[in-house]
Amino acid sequence: MKQKKQLLRGVLTLLILSLLKNKPGYGYALEMEINDIIGDKLPKGTVYVILKYLAKKGYIRAETRGNGRKVNVYTVTESGMQLMNDHIDLLKKMDAVINIVIKNIEKTKQ
């Protein structure tokens, strides 16, 4: 179970960075977008834990905005861009392997 959680967190980390690469965002909006992408609801707080980790490591930058209710708006830093670039080849290989696994599982269902 721990391995599944670590794998999910790693994939979500890269997903959050890729979403923030396209446009700045804040926690709740990212959570809703990810829920739409995966077609399920993430455990409460998951996105915020990852955002905190990414900010601590310097992969994203937080800027507090708003007059009444203040929110942190996140953007990707250069080191965050580098992290994504460093993982692109691995993600492509994983995609190919996952597609093979899915095909093999579907064959056995028939």
C-alpha cells in the first residue's frame, strides 16, 4: 500500500507542476482540476501537502493574493521546469509500459 501511495504522490507532483506550467493556480482550483482529470476525488489535503513540498524544495513559488480572503497563487520556478524536463523520458517509458500492461490485462478478461 505504501508503494501505491508513493507512486501516486510522484505522479501527482509532476501533474501539479505541469498544470502550473500552463498557468498560475491555487490549491482548491488545482484539486478540482485534478479530480476532473482522474475522474475521482483525491483524499483531503493531498494537493496541499504536495504544494507545500514543492514550495519547500523551490520547485514552485507562492504569492499571497486577495483583499478579503487571501489565497496562495503558485507558479513554477526554473528548478521546477528542470524537474519536469528531467522526468520526461521516464514518463514516456512508463506510458509505454502501462499501455502494454493494460492491453495484457484486457486480453485476459475476454
